[in-house]
Amino acid sequence: MVLLVPFDGSALSKAALSRAMEFADYRDEAVTALSVIPNDAAYAQERGWLDDTEEFDIEAIADRMREQAESVAPAASFRYEVPEDVSSMASTTTDITRTIREVAHEEGASIVFIGSENAGRVSTPVCSVGSPVSEDPEYDVHIVRHP
């Protein structure tokens, strides 16, 4: 079993990774930090993964995410995925959510640690992966709302 942490370099994803590492000691489980990187330069710019002058390069972004994850949790493994474009009707958030859920199943995740300011609230924001990821009954979900 593994504790899975969707990781985008934000303060909350770093806090979720840190909490997962603390929890891993208690449960004697491995931790995997997962960066889902859509093939979309505009999305990468919005997330602060690259600036206006940089060329979009998924490998370079993945390397940055790996470095950031290792700075928080050197013992965690790191994985990145590029979501498949399975439907022109699906939003980027839907593609990211689907990818997280697929990886959670592949890795045999017992708990997914999600850093989100708005996951689990009564109203589900369009931009949050927290609610759709938490709907899967195959694993528990730990939502981190404070860095």
C-alpha cells in the first residue's frame, strides 16, 4: 500500500506531502508524490510552472516538481503523468482527476492526501480535484486545508 499525494508545487500540496510523510511513519507505508502535468502551456503558466519567456517543456516541469517534492520529502518516491486527452468535452480538471484516480488504483493507494483550500466544501468548485477524487470508495482521503 502507498500514500498518494497529488503534487503541484503549491503550499497546500507541500503541506499535504509533509503530512503524508508523518502519517507514513505511523502506518509503515511508502509515499508517492504525483504531479499531473497537462500538455497545455497556458495551464502551466497559470499554475506558475513556467513564465512567459520559457518554452513549454513537460520534462523540465516534471524535473522542477520532482525537486520541489524532494525538498519537502526526500524519502518519497516521485511520479508524473500527462493526462490522456480522452474527450474534447472534458475539462483539464476532469483529466487531472481521472489521472489521479487511475494512479491511485495502480499504486494501490490506501489514502490520498489532497492539499486544497476548497475540497470537501458544500459547493464544489469547478477547479478543485478534491471532491471528485474523494468520491472513490477504494481509498481514504485526507484533505489538507492549511499549509
